[in-house]
Amino acid sequence: MTPLPIEIPASRHRTASAPHAWRSAVAAAVATALLLAGAARAEQAEAPAATSHQDWGTAFQSTYVWQDKAAFPAAYSGPDSLGTARALSYSFTVTAMAGMRPWQGGELYFNAEGAQGVPLSGLTGLGGFTNGEMARSATPSLGLYRARLFLRQTWGEGGGEEVQAPGLTQLAGTADRRRWVLTAGNLSVLDVFDNNAYAHDPRTQFLNWSFMTYGAYDYAADGRGYSWGAVLERFHDDWAVRAARFIQPYEPNGQPLDPRFLRHYGDQVELEHAHQLDGEPGKLRLLVFRNRARMAGFQDALDLAQATGDAPSLDAVRDRDRSKRGIGVGLEQAVGDDLGVFARWSRADGGTETYAFTEIDRSRSAGALLRGTAWGRGQDTVGVAAAANGLSRAHRDYLAAGGIGTFLGDGALRYGTEAVVEVFYAIQVARAFWVTLDWQHIRHPGYNADRGPVHVGSVRLHTEF
């Protein structure tokens, strides 16, 4: 089973607001509609022959997500709670890629991107946020920026060839099954790591952050989800191993990046094995990561609060460099031509604050994607997934004492596992245009049994070519 093309922005956003948000939303929707009209016209034209090898190429995507959160009950709310009233949200992204092969084995890529949006409650109050397309730096006005600029060098060593499909970070071609690959520059950690075929891309698959990658994987990234770094990979038949270092932002969930890569960084190593199960392809992955940055510790904040009588504050103890470690195990498995399943488990040490992803210290998730071949809609996709997210003991105690985290802060906490269920149907309405209807149910939002449950409906428009 081959899913819709995978490309992820891996981004988050904390700034909300905007008196003119909905006029901007309409403008974004109109821009998307124009792009989709072009895609529909392209469908009427003769489709070009498939390209087996590209020495240069371009790619484009645009995604619009509209969300409606229903009102829900809560015993109390705090400064970083998910709002209880009904609320609307939207996000819009557009990405253009240019790539070329400057020499044998070399590839050079550049991505320009634009984004805008208004998140639910300023992107607070949840561990598993409802829209993976929402960037921390997004505003109701369209912002343009460089998303990627990187060089990839491949040294082939034979062993047969495998096909590489075109996309925003890859030209069409083939590669030796035994090879070394070095990638360096400006890109997302998730462009290379945990590339799960069935749960990785909020533009075409599940929207919730719980399914983008390992929930506890606090990977290095700026406010838009990108960083600078280098990845070395070794492929040998059914095995792959990759190791990377990326730089961290100066501050938790900040936009400016700290270039001191020998002092503040995010390291990760991933081991991957491809296999056949009853004749169907699958992959197993093991990931370990270690972050080093100027981070605050939950227990230090609690100890200081006990000594002073004040509410605990991470800002008050962000006084030295600390390390954060974590592990993740993932599976993807085809079950016939039209069905694919995935599962992930991850855990971080939970002693230090969230630095670049979301407030999840441990997570379990599983789900499936099904093509609509059985009812004559082979390019449609149905997705079903569930996740259980949790916090460490120190993290829980900090929030229960009234502490404010990166994204959480109800003023108190009666702890409960945050459970997420998501169901979607992606309908191909033209050759390069999909409309997705999505529903999410979140129990114990922000790990608080005194709040929720939360229901969110979404409509996603996506085009790519």
C-alpha cells in the first residue's frame, strides 16, 4: 500500500488573535480555491508520462484546514487552558520546491513557504493538539520564509536499486540499496527520522500531533518546525541506521536558533529494519534522542516554590544547561494492497520542560489507513487512530501546584491520561486535489480529568503537484 505523498512541516504556534482573522481566513480560502481550480483543470488535460529520473525539478503543495471545536464542560480553567466555549480555527500553508543534481550523487534543494492561521486558544490546553499544520509563528497575515535549504550527497555501493518518488524533499530517481547518504543544511528533523508511511503527514493523513511522530519526541526545531543540522545515514539491504545533530532555539519553543552546536543541540540515532510479514512489507524502528539546552527542571521549580511560598515557575529555574533523553519504538505494516497499520510507543525522562515539540512525556498510539478500492474509490483514504498521552510524576505535580508549562496551565490538575481518537475520510475530487472530513475526540484534555471531553470537526483542502 502506497499512501498519499508524505511531507511534514512539523510546526507549532503559541500566538493567537486577530481582529481581522476571519477576513484573512476567507482570503486564504479564496487563494486555495484558485489553486484547486487550476488542479481541476490539470485533471482534464492529458496526464504526462511518469518521470523515472529527474536532474532537476519543482514541486508544490497547498493546504487549508478549518476546525470547529464544540463547547465542553470544565470544573475550572487557567491561563493556559483550552477554552470551553465553541471556537473556530484555521490554518493555511503553501510550499514551493526547487531541486537539482549539481554533480554525481549530489542533490540541492530549496523550499519557500508561506503560512498563516489562528489556533484554538492560542495553541494551549492540550498535549495532542488538533492541527499539525498550525505553526507557532503563524499570524492572521500570510508570512513568507525559507523552509528548507540543504544538500544531500549519496555514495552508492550496489546491492540492487530502489525507486525514489518525487516530493518536496526529493527528486525522482533510483538509489543503490547499499549506500551512504549525508544530508546537511536547513530542514526538519522529521524529513529524515520516523518516516512512518501511515502516520506522519498532517497535510494528507491524521491531523492530531499525537500521530505526526512519537509523542514524547522533543526534537530540535524553531517556531516553524525547522532547524539546521546534519544527518549521516547508512543503508544496507533491509537495514538502515541514521544519526544526526540539529541546533536548538535560544528559548523553549522560540523562533531564533542558537548556532552553538557544540553546546546546545538535539542528537538522535535511529535503527530501521524492513521486513516481509506474510508477504507484505513493513518496517520496525528504534529511536533514541538526547537534547542539551538551557532548560528548566520541574522538581527544581517545585522546590523553589516550597521555599518561597510562591506558585512554581519554570522561568525562575531556567538557570543552567540540562539534558533531556527519550526513546521511541515504531511499526508500520501493510496488510494487503489497500490496508496499512501503524503503532508507536515513546517515553522521555520527564524531568525537564518541553523545549521544541509538545507537552507529552509518554505516549502510545496505533491506527490504520484504508484505500477506497473496495467501493470503487481507489484514491480515497479512510483513517482511524487512537493515542494515549501521559506526563511524568514531576510534570504532573508542577501543573497540579498551579505551574504554567509551555502549552499547559489549568491552575490545578486532577490527572488523567489524555486519550485521542481521530477518524477521517480523504476524498480525491480531482487529479491533484483532496477534500478531507475529520473528527477528533479528546478525553481529559491537557491531562485533566476535571475538563472535557472535547470534540473537534475539521475540513481540509489539499493540492500538490
